[in-house]
Amino acid sequence: MIIKNVNILTLYLPEILLKSLKKETYMKPDIISIVGKSDSGKTTLLEKIIPELKQRGYRLGIVKHAQHGFEMDKTGKDSWRHKKAGADASLVVSPGVIALVKDEEPQSIQDIRKYLSDMDLIITEGFKREKIPKIEIFRKAGRHREPLCMKDENLAAFVSDSGYKPDVPVFSLDDIKGIVDFIEKNFIVKS
């Protein structure tokens, strides 16, 4: 049975089962976002966090916010031609790799869970305006004078070499183990 509307389930399932279904089916995996102003080191931080989480055995889905659009397909390739002809989605499959290009306008970052539901954690880069837990990176040598999310109630941690001390855990730029320990403890749902 495919369930498209969880609210309909309230008519048919006891409350305890519904809570369990929502938590396990719709809340896994958690989504966190690495945020910061441009050139703050978001990608560099992710390049350090990913191997540490992988070494601990986790499956990760990484989502990059491309607010100005992007072109994944190569002009002239079959999958590009399929999309150009009007296909709403194009899936390219080869040994060990699957790529999906789909026309869709997500209403919320939460909508991406359906594509990465088999992951232990989804980490986004960007999405600074979304109401999801954020880890901000801020470097004093960067070109910006102040952090981005100091007043954001979704700020979960702060990674910096500056003197800023928000009311969340603060990590140095090179404390990758500490950052990953924090992520593991707070955002990875243990099965």
C-alpha cells in the first residue's frame, strides 16, 4: 500500500502506531545544513566532514543548493535529448551510478527526503533560509564582517576561528572529530 497523505491515516490507525510511522517513515533521515556566506568554507568543511562520517559507517546524501540553476546533462547526449523532447524525468543508470534529472519544484527542503530516504543523514550546503538545523561556518579572514545566522533559532552549531560565541556549541575550524561527534549525537537516527 502506498500512502500519499499521512493525515488520512489518523482516521484508521491508533495514535501510538501513527507516531511510530511518522517518525520512522517520514522523519528519517534528518536533514542538516552547512551554511555561511559566500567563500566562507562550506564546501571545504563538507569535504572534511564527509570522510569522517563515512569512516563511522554512515550513508550520506549531500544536497547542494544551486539557486541560480544548473545544467547536469550534456548537450546532445541521449538523456539530454529525452528531456529536450519533453520527458519530465530522465534516469541514467550505469554500473554503480544512478543520476536523476527531474522537473520538479520542491515546496520545502523536506521534499528531498523521498529521493534520499535510504540514507542515514542528509547534509545540505546552503538553504540558509530554510527552517532546518544549521551549522554555520565563519572565518575571520573571510571577506565578511559578521556571521550569517547569529539570530537564527535553527542555528545548531558554529564553526569558526573568530571571537563570536553564539549560544550553541562552538567548534574550531579544524575540530572535525568534534563537529562529527556533535552531528552523530544530535542528527543521526540510530536504527
